[in-house]
Amino acid sequence: MDDARHHRVLERNLTSLIQKRQNIHQKLRDNEEKIDQLQVQMTTIQKMAAMGTMSCIAAHEFNNLLVPIINYSELALKHPEDTKLVCKTLEKVIQHGNRAAAIIASMLNTGRDNDKDLESVNLTDLIEDCFLTLARDMKKDNITISMKVDPDLSVTAVKGQLHQVILNLLINARQAMLERGGKLTIEACRHSDAKVEIKITDTGCGIPSENLNKIFEPFFTTKKNSTHPDKQGTGLGLLACSNIIENHGGTLGVTSEPGCGSTFTITLPQ
């Protein structure tokens, strides 16, 4: 009788342990799903923050486009008899209008989340589109640009996500050089181990050594007190960029020296 009672107790304990284990596994699955959802939300928030920054930059640039459109239009209205002059002014109006339309189209495409499939992405085209989305001609900020990218170099990636990463790094590089100007260098090359390396280097303020290991942490930013909206940070950009690159099987690293600038290196499997 004692043996039977002891066996029943063991069975109940075993059943209880199995149930607890199943509950733990279910909680782990639920937590993993929540983490995945939070990562998607974080990436979306970062994208919207980047859109806000681009909107501030684009507002200034659109003013620069609208002023000549208005001036050329007024000039044409004042001299309707001068057919040659009217044609030239209308060409300028169309040129500036197309530029504005291209900027808006690129910004709207950046805001959409309709591409999640891997595809072959030409890096030169992607980088040029990032500059178009940024809207601002960096020469106006006393920043020169040097591109060293093979026109035929491509990677397999989710195009919209890689666009988001490079755009964010370009925004950060511009912000680091706004006070004094500088040089932005973009390099990309293929390595023998079937990997593609993309380097974005600025000659800006650099990152202090005590912050270098923190920049990929959530909500860490040194751009909190700026009175200029396009210079503020959320502390989510680099974390989202790192997650995107890791999901592509690559890495995102940084080297920096205060006062001398920073280099962000993206490594992706080809």
C-alpha cells in the first residue's frame, strides 16, 4: 500500500514538473515573440525619427527650390513677348520642380515598409538614392563628398532596410561635421572571402573613447540638448542599424578618434 501511495505521489510530482516545464517553455516563446515585436517597433520608430530629421533638412532645401521657381515664373510673366526668355525660365521651373518631386518620391518610398524580400542591390544606385532622400546638398554645409564604389558592385539584401542603414549613417556623419564642415568618404569593395565591405568616414567631432562602446545601446545619445531639430538624436538609430545588418548575416563596427572623425564599417555576405 505504501509503495502504491508513493508511486502516486511521484506521478503527481512528475506531472506537476512537466506542466511547469511546459509553462516555462510557453512563457519563453511568448517572450521571444514580444522581443521580435519590440525590435520591429524599434526599427519603425528609428525610421520615423530619421524621417523627422530629413523633413527638417528638406524644409530648408524646398525653400531653396521654391524661391527660384517663383522668381523664374514672375520673370516669364513680366516679359511674355520674349519667347526665348519665357522658354528658358520655364525650363528652370521644370528643372527645380522635378528635383522637388524626386525628393518627395524618395522620402515617401523610405517611409513605406513594403519590401522585405532579399534582392540584388546595386550599391552606387542605393547610395545616390540616399543622398536624394537626404535632400540637402552637403556642399552647402561646407562638406565635400568622395565616393569610391565600383559602379557594378552589388549585395544581396532587403533594399529598404539597407537604404535605412546607410541613410542613418549619412545623417550622423553630416551632423558630426555641421559646425566646421569636413569631408565625407564612402568606400565599398569586394573581398576574396565573398564579403562586401562598406565604409562611411567623416572628419567630424569624433566619439570619445568612453562612449564608443555605448553607441549601439538603446536610447544612448549625446545629441540631447541641441536647439536644432535636425541635430537631435533618439538613441535608436545605430541600434536599429546594427540589428538590420546582423539580420543580414553581417556586422557593423566603428572606429573613432575625438576631433578627427569616425569610420563606420558594414560587412555583408555578398
